[in-house]
Amino acid sequence: MPDIKRSRRRFMALAGIMLALDIIAVALLISPIGRGARAGQRQLRELQLELAAKTRQVMPLQGIDQKVVVAKEEIADFYDSRLPDSYSAVIAELGKVAAANRVTIETGRYNSEPSDVSGLTQVRVDFGISGDYLQTVKFINALERDKMFFLVDRVSVTESQGGIIRLQIRLETFVRSA
């Protein structure tokens, strides 16, 4: 029997040592030391890539306060230089462009309505013109390039006879409110 007691003690001591080694191994696996150098390098690369992606994402927002100030100045300049402050200025500019391109404005009407942008009124102008083909093309081109903001919405041919073409044009512009 003494042999069994000694064997049991040895077995218990060996089991305790094995249990202690298991606890140490689990602790090493869980701790950053146990992950190894490769896992740490992989995690570092992932974090560096994430940082680069976030930096690219935020880059357009740098200096946004100055960009907003510049944008407001450009909008004010656009309003002052390209948008008239009266309806008569729109009609006068259409007449000036028509005379410069030797077309005749025959009929016309305009309709105004409030714009989504505060301080502006949207003006829709429907009118007919007549002239030869080249003159009418130059007139439409001149409207689109004019200093005053004109947005040609629709052009339709109403009649063509003897080299003279008649067009119905719809355009939009904006007038600054007082």
C-alpha cells in the first residue's frame, strides 16, 4: 500500500504541474506576447490602412471654412454680374442679342414664379423668332453664351419657308429680388 500512496502523491503533483502549465499556456495565448510578431505586424498594417482611408475621407473637409467664404463670394459675384434686377432687363437683353444676330423676335410672353433660392424669382420666357437658318443658330448660341444667365429649355420649328425659318423658344432665367 505504501507504493500506491506514493504513486498517488506523485500523480497529484504531476497533475498540479500540468494544470499550472496549462494555465500559463492559456495566459500566453490570450496575451499580446503570445500572438506572435506576425499577428502584431498584420494588425499594425490593418490599422495603418484604416488610418490612410480615414485621412483620404477627411481630406476634402480640410479648410472648409475658407471654402465656404469663397463660395459665398462667388455666388454673390454671379448674382451681381449674371442675374438682372428687373424684368425689363431680360427683355432688353433678348432684343439686343436678337439685333446682333439679325433675327426678329415676333411674339413673346413671360411668366414668373418664386424660386427655391431665396432672393431670386424664376422667369420663364416663351417667344418666337424668324430669320435664316444660320442667323437663328447663331442667336441660340449667343443666348447660351451671353453674360446674362439664360437657360434654353426648348426650341421647336414652327415654319420654314423660302429660306426663312420660324422657331418657338422657351428659356429660363432668374431675376434678383429687391
